[in-house]
Amino acid sequence: MMKFNERLLLINSLIKEINRNLSVDHAIKILVKGGMKLLSVDAGVFALIDDDKLRCMSQINIELDGEPFCSDLAHQIEKTTVIRDTKEHAGLFEKLRRYKVKSLICTPVNIMTDRKGVLFLASFIKREFAEPDINSLEIFLDAGASSIKNSFLFDLISKSQKLWQETFDAISDYVFVVDDDFRIIKCNIAFAESCGLHPRKIIGKSCFDLQAKLSPKFCIEALYENREAYTEEITCDGKVFLVSGFHVTLPSGKKATVHILKDITEMRRLKEQLYHADKLTSLGLLVSGVAHELNNPLTGILGYSELLTMKTEDEVLKKELGKIYSAAERCKKIVENLLTFSRQSPPERSYIRIDELIDSAIELRSYWLRSNGFQIVRDYHDLPIVSIDPQQIQQVIMNILVNTEYAVLNSGKEEKLVSLHTHFDRDRGMVVIKISDNGMGMSEDTLTRIFDPFFTTKPVNKGSGLGLSISHGIVKEHNGNIWAEGILGEGATFIIELPAGKEGSSAVPD
């Protein structure tokens, strides 16, 4: 048997071994091995009870199964106890009978308030555990319990730190901390990637050393200014950033500044698009009001020109009055189209002829088409009526015509051609509209994205990227289809399909 001093030296070496690695599993394993070595026994089991539930077991040369059994012992045994093969512990020895256990000692290990452990040490030969054996075991377990507690706390801190770091790195905004010496002491992955470096190669570096790599470039200028917490918008490299900074005190007592850079370029663009949409709404109301005001004098012009035509016998004068009437009639038709296009009302479907709707949309764009030398080719075929919201479908055709005009004008071609074709696909029950041009055409990438919200090939302030997206939504709401075809440099075609009303009907139903 070991002397007491030898046991103290062994205990000291075992505690050092436990503390060498702050893993909970490692500490428990050394605790079992140390207890076996200290008492020269053959087997050992440590059961950890967490909130009355068995959390884990470390077993050497023996197996003790049964959660309730271990839990009960952990609460019942208050001090180191030698368990003998009596009726009181007959169930325990029955579990151990196949291992031929002759002697068993059980010790409680109090780690934390909600975590308790129990250590079983078993010998396969008959042993009497003397007082020095028990004292040395208790000294070892007291020190071991403290080490296991430290392991639990370290594990808790590690998990908390890992969670904080993962949260910090998950932030898509650029976040970095700079001390008073202009050294970056912390940064998230988003900021590091914007600089093209790994965080390890940034932390500890001076901002001045990284100035060429810092992105966005303006952040280094912001660091020069010694000011209180701030928030402002800065434009850099074609992007808009919301920059915030606030002061903190590091654990060392040094001062530092946390900088947060949020890319709000897309948000700003969406804001401008909403502002543009609001302007269009206001313009629609204005057009509606103007159109109503114009209707009254136009009605007078039409009426008086007809009266004058009826009163005069002069054929030359009648011809001139006919020109006035035709011009006024054309103005009246344009006003009616404007009222239809600008109407602010819930969608209302009605049965109409699609070719008449296409003509009304062309009439609205006729001035621009004529002034730019466009040739309009109409190829209409007999069509059944369709049940649609005229205002919405007219908006779709207008959007496509506007895009067509832009594509043709920017193609540099002398001949400016827009053709409109309609036919009825009887097998599928679909009215088909094709609007073609001989403009710039579209690449494959553009064709796949043409209906995406805010996607546009036009320069800034020339297009919102919303027209075709809205058109796609309108056609889909009408249970139709819309797509584009084309080759870069060879023009493009937009195809719209709308479900027909009553097949073969030539009149609007009652």
C-alpha cells in the first residue's frame, strides 16, 4: 500500500494532468483513472447528474447502466461509503455480479449546484478500505471537483464566445474596431472580405498600413477625425454607405471606436424608384384632370363645326370645316385614351376587342412615333373577344412600345420599324399578340432577367426597371403568358397570350 506522502504526490500529479486540458470529458476520465490508481482498484465509474438527469458516464473495466439507479445514489450518498454485499444493496451487486466485484466504494462529488457526480471504485478481490484510503480519495476528489467545475465554466465561456463570434461574422454590414493608435483590433468577415484579406491578416495592423486595401476607401478619412458618436451617409466608389461610429473602453483601459458601414445603395435606389412611382401617380391624376377640362371645349368645337357645315353651301368651306372636325375628333380620341390610361380605380374586367385596344395604345404614342420616323405595320387577324381589364392591358402594350422605341432609336439603324401581329391559337384558346422591332435586340442573359423587378439595360435616370416587371404581373393575373425573344443586334419580339372569351364570338356579350 502507498504511504500518505506518496499519495499526496500522486494526487498533485493527477490534478496537474486534469488541468492540462480544460475539456470536461478529459477531466472526468482522469478523475476515474486517478481514483483507481490511488486506491489500487480494478474498475471505476463516474456518473454525472445534471438537473436529476444522467448527463454522461465514464466507465473503465465495468458498465453500470440505469439512469434512475445512478441518480438515486448521487442524492442518497452524502459521504464516502463502502458498499457491502447486503440486502440493502442487493440490486447493485446483482448488476455487478458478472464482473465478480468483491469490494465497492462510492463517493459523492459536488461540482455545481445543479450538477452532482458519483464515483464508483470496484475491486475484483476482497478489500477493506481503511481511513487513509478514504481521506486521500476525498482530498483528490475535492481538488478534482474544482477542476471539473472550471472545465464546465470554460466550456460555457467557449460556447458563448463562439456564439458571439458567429453572430458577429454573420452581420453583412462592415464592422471593425479601431483603437486610439489606429490599429484594427477586431473586424467581421464582411469587412475582411471587402479588403480581400483574412481577418487574421487585418487584426493588429495599422489602418495606415492597410489604407490601400481598405474598402470603402473613405473609412480611413473618417478615422482621422476625433469626434463623438456619429452617423452620416457617404458616397464612395459609386456606392452609398450609412456610416456609424461610437466609442468604447477596452478591458485594458484603452479607448477604441466601433465603426459600422452599411451599404444602402440598393435601399436608396428603391427609395428613388418609389419617389418616381409617386410622381407618376400624381402625373396620372393631373392628366385625368386636364383631360376632363379639355373635353368641354372639344365638344364645343365638334358641335359648332357640324352646325357650320350644315348651314353653308360653300364646298370649299365645308372641306375646311371637315378638317377642323377631324382634328377635333382625333383630339377627343386622344383625351379618351388618356382618361382610360390614367384612371385610378380597382381592376374591372370587360369583354373587348384586342385590336381596338392596341390601336388606342398606339394612338397615345403616335406623336413620338411619327416625330422619330417610325413605320408602324399592323397585321391583325380575326380574333374572339377577351375578358380583360382594358386599362391594365393597355398599360402592358404601352410599356412594351416605350421599350421598343428606345431599342430602335439606340440601334443606329436608319429604318425604324415596329410591327404588331395578332392571331387566335384555336387549339389552346389563346389570343396571341406579337410586338416586334428591328432594334438592338437582347443577349441571352438579358432575356432571362428582362422581367425581374428593377432590372434595366437603360442608363441611370432613363428607366426604372419596373415597367416590364409590372407588365408580367398584369398578364399573369389575367391567366396569360408573356415572354421575349430576340438576338443581340437583330431586334426583339414580345409575345403576349391572353385567354379568349367565347370562342368565335364577334360581339360583346350582354
